Amino acid sequence: EELDRTMEVPKPVRMHWTGCPNTCAQVQVADIGFMGCMTRDENKKVVEGVDIFIGGRVGADSHLGDLIQKGIPCKDVVPVV
């Protein structure tokens, strides 16, 4: 919702989010995938965060997304995306 509010995207973007270590939401096949994790913030405090994957596709031209950034604190996800 925040991304829809702050930017115009010309086509639908599939975003998958999971906290499951078995990747039940299949973050690697989303346009943008978020794998929940624990990380540290700028004060070295342990906080909830995500690893971000991009470029996944399904179908005849299937491809697993690439891990582009690890350990992003949740409060920083929108600016990073």
C-alpha cells in the first residue's frame, strides 16, 4: 500500500513475504521477495528484518530471483524497495 501510494508502477508487481525458514511463500519466484530474519539496526540492537530477492519468475520462462540485500531492518524496507 505504501509503495502504491508513493510511486506509479506501470504493471503489477508480485511481492511475496515469508518468515518461514522453508520459504513457504516462495520468495524466490516473486518479482520482489522478502524473507523474514533477525538482524541488527544502526544501534546494533537485534530487530526483525528481511532478506530481499528480486527477479523471480514462474512459467515457461521461470527463473529464481537473486538475493540482492540481506538483513534489512523492517523499518527500512520501504525506502530500500
